[in-house]
Amino acid sequence: MTLQTPLSSPVLDGAEKMFLAQYLDNIAMVERMHRLLLDVIKDEFERLRLLEINSVQALLLFNIGENEVTAGELKTRGYYQGSNVSYNLKKLVELGYMHHQRSELDRRSVRVRLTEKGRAVRRVISDLFARHAEVLMKKAIIDAEGMEDVNRALKRMERFWTDQIRYIY
């Protein structure tokens, strides 16, 4: 159930109004799922007494993995959606979770990669996600086909939204 109600429009028929309501529910669900994911990571870190970084920073480390990237690449590759990516990268470097190095070609650009400390955090999150996947399968909460259906639908939505952004510019 969504908190907002769709705007009534005389041009939408019953099926289109229902689809709009479902679309709004999907948007709200994506937002809630992201916040819940951050809370799940936060709870795991509190359980392990890893209190130095927050869940957004931990997820950033997980998504970077073994790659070496710039802040701009984090956003364009979809690893990071936040507007404060520079702050989080700086904080992770200061705390020893990431190495940073200025590009030889473009001195404004900084490349980052995980340190061993950062890779340890990545392993914690990776283990957490593996445990979750195991429970989801064992308890038959969702099977591989259902997971594939969800991923396929979300990828179509992602492509649609990406196309909308490209269309604007």
C-alpha cells in the first residue's frame, strides 16, 4: 500500500489507474527495500562491533570490490547513488579502508581501491548476503526462478528510467 494516492485523471481508464497504483507501489517498495538493506547491514555491523563506518560506506566497499575506480565511475556504473560520494570516499581513505591515488593524466581525478581492511569489510557483507541467500532458498521464500523474474523486471525498470534521463538531456 502506498501513502500517496494517484492523481485522478479523466484520461486514465480503470486498468491504467490500477497500473499507475501498482507502479507507485513498486517505487515505494524500491525505496523501502534500500533502506531495509542499509538497516540489515547496520545491524550486522553492530552485532560484530564494527562501528567505525556506516552501512552506506560498507555497501560502497562491497560494490567496489576488487575494482579500481574514480568517484565519477562509481555513479555512472551504478555502484553508488548518493550525492555525498566524495565525502564517503574521503572518510574511507582516512579510516584506512581505501587507497587513493591521483591520476597521472588528469590531476583532478582520483582513483580508489580497497585496502586489506576494506576487503575484510567486503567479506563480512559477502558472508551476510550468502547467509541470506541460503535462508531464502532453504525456507522456500523465493526460488531461483522467482529471483530471476524479480531481477528481470527490475532491470527493465532500470532501463526505462535510464532512458528517461537520457531523453531529458
